[in-house]
Amino acid sequence: MSKQFGKDADSVIAKLKEVSAGTINNADLVQSANKAMALNVTQDLDKMSKLLEIARLRGKAMGLDTTQAF
């Protein structure tokens, strides 16, 4: 995953963890991001971060936790 984003794994996880406000554990972050890339949703870390932020906010409004929403 980190190679596709052009960054090291620690910085990718740190960015996604920050955007998720710590509501998703690292394993779920990696799994969800890998699924999104495999489905060709995005290969860009900034776009992935924005999608995660939207999922966190919309999920909360719909009674879902961030892991479910993302």
C-alpha cells in the first residue's frame, strides 16, 4: 500500500490514523485502504484521507462507526 502512495508505511498509517481521529485500528486502516486501492477507488493518499474523513463524519451521522463507514 505505501509503495502505491509513494510514501513509507509508517507515514501512511500515521496520516490515516490522524484523519480517522484514532477511531480505526491500524490493521483495519490498512485492510480498508488496500481494498479501496484494489477496487481502483484512488491511488492518492490525499484523496484517500478525504474519503476517510467523509466516512468518519457521515458514518457518525448515520450511527455507524468509522470502520464500518470506511
